[in-house]
Amino acid sequence: MVTPTEIKEADSILSRYRSFLGRTWLLWVLPMVLVLAWVAYKAYGEGARAGDFAYTLH
Amino acid sequence: MKIAASKFVPFLITGGLCALGLEGILRVWASASSPVAAVLKVQRESSSRPFLPDSRLGIRPNPEYPGHDSMGFRNALALERADIVVLGDSQTYGSGVEREQAWPERLAQLSSLRVYNMAYPSYGPAHHLMLLEEALALSPQLVIATLYAGNDLFDCFQLAYCGEWAPELRNSEASVVDRVLDLESTSPLVSDIESAEGGDGSLRAFLSENSRLVGVLRSMRDTWRGTAWDRSLAGARLNPDRYACFERGTLRTVMTPSYRKIALNLDDARIHEGLRIAHDSMSAIARRCAESGTAFAVVLIPTKEYVFSTQLSKVEELGTVYGELIGLEGRMWEQTESFLTQEGIESIYALTALSSPLDQGIATYRESSDGHPNPRGQSCIAEAVQEVIAHAYPGMTPALGD
């Protein structure tokens, strides 16, 4: 049985985490965007080297 | 202390969730886009595996896999009748090239004949023998089997001795079987090959193979370190026994002599057995084809290492192991050609087809350590086969109906 105090504590943790995300969202979103932009550049931009697989065994 | 540690918890949780989210996005993206899959160095993902277990062949191509036909092989359509059926391994399946660029498909375009590609990576002449009845069911005028020097002897040995797939292919002399099984139990060939290839079972290797995020990090690191060729040269300097780099003008490639030497070491009883099984299988295929009134020919495909040896004044230029490998492969081709002549089996040796463009600076292989011909190399094999077909089987015309 979950007590009202436990619910309050969980709410408080969630609210603090939301506030943390609100303050630091750029820190998480920016690297993700940069990684995806890098992949797009390598795949479709000048750096593309399609077919450069290394099949050796068979 | 406890308070300080708890401050990091949201960072850890969020960092982990972002990494998982990114991994998921990259997975979906790589499965939908070939260029992205190439950057991350993964094959495009599919819900189906490329092969299924098989009690006779060890593995069999999966009909559900993208690019495979309803019989499981790599063709646009499964045929009921074909003019030519080609039995082969990855060199013929067309690993690393599009289906339309694999040499059987190129041969179909050149000859206007219906060519059915019944090749799959890791197959060898023993597998071709197992598949022969399926090939003959297509009523071909010609069956072509291939022998690739790079690993077919090992593949034949493995099918006969490393499972219960084809024990009937084992040597009739019990002392030979005992010697081979003894050797294999002491140091399995597949482990020697994996170690020569540089593979290991570490967590790093696992992540490198399975994580798309690690693939992005690798791609970033590689870009930082220079071109693919610069990295190959650095790798060869670090592992001079494993890799040998060839560079002359615009022609350049990376060779793997140590690995090839293990798979071609005729002084090893297991590889010697592999060659015997390969020869016996070709002989059995020739007899069965003769019974059914079908013509039979063998395409002999050399290793990239052997093809490039024609460009060197001294093979030792690329190291001692490379020189030894060239000696072993030369010996294997000598024995095989003499065997085929003795048996009266038509053979098409692809060495000149793959090496003569190199004289003009045209690459028939990639710059990487990939041992498969590039699209140009695949075309060269198709042209060589077409020339022999036109000369040796002038009456061959496309059959009517499907």
C-alpha cells in the first residue's frame, strides 16, 4: 500500500527532475543534434564513402 | 558525500536515456538508409536473418531476407528453368556489391541467357555438390561451379569434419581422419583464422559490432585520424604480419596474407583434406552432370593477394608471409588445373581477367581489406566466362518458357 507521504515524495522527485531538465535541456539536445548532423553529413555530404565495408572472411 | 553523489544521479539518468534514444534513432535510420548503414559500418538491418540452419549444408540462405528470391538465393526471381546455374560462394553471391553487379547477373546481361545464381557466402565445392540436384531441377544447359582459393578448402574441410553435415565426405582412410580430428581438437582452424583476422570476443568488439552509437564514435575517430588509406597504412605498420599494403599510382589495396595463408596451407592435413574434398566434389558434379546431359565448367577464382602478385617483380616486396602465401596458392592452382585436365572438366581461370585491368591502373578490388572484387572486378569475371561460353558452347541459346 502506497502512503500519501510516499506519493508526495515521488511527486517532489519528479518535479525536481523536470526542473533539472528545464535548466539543462540544451546540454542533452545539442550533442544529439550534433551527432545526427554528423551522420547525415558523412552519409549524404562530401564525406560519403558508400560501400566501404570490410568483408574479409568469405 | 551522499548529497554530492546524488547531484550526479539526474545527469547519469538523463545521459543514459539520451544515449539509448540516440541508439534507437540511429538503428532505425541505418535500417532505412544504405549510406547511413555504410557510415556506421553495418549491414542494413532486417527483421529476418540472411541464413537459416540446414542439416546438410550447415546454413542455407533465407528466402525472407531482402534481396533473396523465394528459393533463398540472390536473384530477382526464383526460376523454374534456367540456361545456366552458377554454384559459388561470396565471390559469386556478390558480397559488397549490388545484386545486379554480381558476375552471374552481369553474365546474364552480356549473354542474354537466363542465369540463376545459387551462390552463398561460406559455401565451397562440397556445398555445390549438395546443391546439385536443386540446380539440375532447373534443367540448365550448363552448370558452373566455382573454386575460390581464399577459403573454399577450409569450407570443404569444415562441412565434412566439423559437424554431422556431410561425414560421408571424410577420407576413407581411418588414419587420415584420426590425424585430422586430432589436429582440430588441439587447435581448431576457425580459431586460428579468427585470430589472424584480428577478431576477439571482448566487450569492446561486441559494442563495436552491435552499437550504432559506437559506430558514430568510430566514424568520428576515423575522420580525425585521416583517410581510410592512411588508417590502413597505420594498421599495417602496427601489424606487419597481418596486413600488407599495395600502392602504385592510383592502385592501392590492403591484403591479409596471414589469414589467407592459414586457409591455403596445404602442409596442414586439414587444408590438404579440404583440397581433396573440393576435387572429389567437382569430379562427382561432373559425373552427375554428364549423366543428365548437362554441360559442366569450373570457374577458378584466385585471392586478391594472388591477383596483385602479378604486379610485383618480387613477391617478397610485400613481406615473407605474403611470399609464402603466393607459393602455396600457386601450388594449389597447379594441382587443381592438372586435376581438372585429367578429369576432362572445362575450367575458366579468372586470374588474367582480374589482373590485366591492373596493368592499366584500373582497380578490380576495393582499397580496403575486403577480398571481394569490386563491380569492375565482377564484370571482368563475367566477361571471361562469357568468352569461354561463346567459344566452347556456341549452340547455347536462351530456352523458351519459364
